[in-house]
Amino acid sequence: RAATRGDGVIGENITHNVKTIKSVPLKLNKPIDIEVRGEIYMSKKSFEKCNEQKKKDNEPLFANPRNAAAGSVRQLDSSIAAKRGLDFMAYFLPNPDKYGIKTQSEALEFLKELGFVTNYKLNGIAKNVKDIINYIDDLSSKRNSLPYEIDGVVLKVNSLDDEAKLGTTQRVPRWGIAYKF
């Protein structure tokens, strides 16, 4: 099953559309039942292709890839979503301790082993603030060459023990923060 994040508790069932996304494995490489979180997105190339078609059909163009992906995945007709070239990137495992995972980086590797696409190659581990600043600067310089749009970097504590100690507020985790360009 696949669902939107909705209000944080209840989301919309979008399984029929997610099954059309080639980067979502229909069968995992290990026989397990697992919850995975990630992002459905539209590459720059798919965005351009969709807008070219909309232009030919005299339809309003999509404003940006993020809105295009969000609207596409919520279509009632899965053939429309299938034509839009959506992709999925897994980035979070809600219950890593169930699988003996101790760090964020191990969780991403596990998701990759299961057959999910992750952003593993762009991730890094920082030992200090200077490493974080250098990482942000490096990724910022690569930003335009990526096949998809990014608006920043998510910084997370790697140790899941530290993550548990830091906890969350009612709305946000204390163990992660988004840095926007």
C-alpha cells in the first residue's frame, strides 16, 4: 500500500498510482513486511516532457516539478500518473531497531538492499560543523547538475540511539533539521 502523508496521521490511498512508478519495487529483495517513507518526485526531464505535452494540448502548464508530482500521484486515473514519469526515493525507515539497524546510514543501506532507490551517493557523515558547511557548499555547487530539483539539505543525527534521546516536539524531530538554500 502507498499513502500520502496527509495530516501526519491519516493520508490518502495512492497505491494505484504508486504501482506505476518504475523506481518503486513491486517485490522486495527480502521476504519482509516493512514500512518505508520517502518522496515521490518528478525529474527535470519528465517535467519538461509533461509541459511540452500540456502545451500541445493547450492545457495550463505545471508551475514546478514538486507541484506536478503531488498532483500526478493523486490522480484517480493511474494511466495519467503513469504517463508523467514519476520517481520515488526512499529516505526513512520508521522502525529500524526491528531490523538491527543502529544508524541512519545503515537504514539507507538496508533500504537499498531491499531494492529501493535512495540518495545514498549524495549522503555524507560529518564529524563537525566545518564538515557540514563543506557538505552544503559542495551539494549547492552540484545542485543544477542533478536530474531533479532540490531546495536544501536535510541534516540528521546518524546514531539512532542519539535520535531516540533527542526525541521530537509535537510537530518536528529534534534530531534533524532542514537547511534551505
